[in-house]
Amino acid sequence: MRPALAVLLLALLAGCAPRALPEAPAPGPAAAQRIHVVQPGDTLFAIARRFGVGVEALRAANGLTDDRIHPGQVLVVPGPPPPPEVPLGYVEEGVASWYGPGFHGRRTASGEVFDMYAYTAAHRTLPFGSVVRVTRLDTGARVTVRINDRGPFKKNRILDLSYAAARELDLVRTGTARVRIEVVGFEE
């Protein structure tokens, strides 16, 4: 017998009016929300990027009409929108670049700390945890990376590689190269 049902049955048998048991929160949008306390120097854009949500969604969740926030303010951060459905084998071609020293140790859009020596990359839309094979088109060099950040934010680029991945493709000196990316798996 369930413990809650047993307690209710005993209360009824004893002639006491049973108290209403607190209800568990219903699963849904509220369960996906997080809380952030604004720190000095935070901007709405930086908070939205850190949590991987849009500025408009952050404004709407907090009833803000503009971008003004202040240290100590508590913000509700809505869960990110569901990632786009990307099939295994998804292929894209374009220009890749790399990033490293200036971002090493800082948080990525996925929330993990960026390690320029790990095999990771930033992509604008692929879900975090997507495992991508990157092939440099002019040399055939290949590397496999995991998507853990958003970017690149320069026009006509499709991927920002970590320093380690760029080194494998001999991309550090040139800074950019044409690549083909293919989704080969997904990590949790």
C-alpha cells in the first residue's frame, strides 16, 4: 500500500479530518526554468548567451520592457527552446575558424568551461553534444569534435574549432579553411 494512502486511511479511521497533502509541481515549462542572480557587469545579452536562450525570451520570462537590470536582481531563465532535429549524417560545407587563448577557462553557451586543448567546437544551431567529423577540403585532414558552444559570429563561417582541433587540421597559422562537417553521433 502506498504510504500516502495508508496515512490518509489511518486519519479517516481515527475520525480526524485529513489535511490536504502538498501537490508535487506539475512537470512542464516551469520545471525547465532556472534562476540567475544578476552580478555586477552582467548584461541581459551576456546572461542570455550564457544560458543559451534568446534575449526576448529572457525579457518575456521576467516582464522586462527593456534591457535594464541591476546587481542582485533575480531573473527567471526559461529553458532553452528544443534543439533542432538534426539527423545522423547531416552534412554542411563552409569556412571554419578557431578560437582559444582569449576564451580558455570561460563558460561556453552550454554551461561547461571552455578548454582550448579539448576537441570541441562552436556551431550556431547544432544541438550541444552533437559529435561532428570535420574534414579540411584542401588537404583531407580530419578531426572529430563535440559541439559545446555557439558561434561563429562572423558572416560566412559555419564552425569555430578549439585550438586542439584546429591544430589537428593545420588551421592555426592560416586561421580559416574550407571544411565539410558531418554529424556522426550524439553525446549526453
